[in-house]
Amino acid sequence: QVQLVESGGGLVQAGGSLRLSCAASGLTVSNYVMGWFRQAPGKERDFVARINWRSGGAGITYYEDSVKGRFSVSRDNAKNTVYLQMNNLKPEDTAVYYCAANPWVTGTKTTQFQYWGQGTLVTVSE
């Protein structure tokens, strides 16, 4: 049974930083495309970042334009965990952040990801 468990969310002031973690069980993160998405209140779930699987361009990352230069996705294979380092946070980054996985597609659509975590809330105050 696959489980993705996010942690690390919280309340932070604008300009601050948070690191989200996604601990996986039932799959090996290096063999999957691991993605981060976010959903703000009343809005759709949107792509944030992804890191490709090992044979598909090991470690290649891709970011949504609004987070480029501020967010960084990484993977610790030994811990089977994926991270999202978020710096210079802005109020518009406030959302529930979800970790997701799929074994095939280096995409940005929610429908392309097979497994999902329960989400962790990030709130950025002015």
C-alpha cells in the first residue's frame, strides 16, 4: 500500500522559509516522478514543482514560473523522502501543499499523478 505523508507546513511571515517533507512508503521515490502541488481556498489544485525519476533524467527538476528561484525540490533516496524548500515566501503562496507520485509521466497535471498525500497547510502572513 502506497502512502505519502507530508509534513512541515505552518504559519510564517512573508519573506520567511519553510521546508516541506514527503515521506513515502510502498514505493521508491527514485523510481517515480515526484511532484508538489498546492491548492488555495476556492481554487483548483495547481502544479508547483517536480523531480524526475532516476532513469528519466535523474534529479532533473521543473518549476512553475511563480516559484522559480524561490522554491527547490530535492530527494533523499536513503530516507525515501522528497523535500520542497520554500524561501522568500509570499502571501500568495498560502495553500495546502500536496505531494504526489507517478511512475510514467513528467507532467504538471493532477490527472497525471497516481498517488497523493493528505496535504499540509502553509499560511504566509503579511
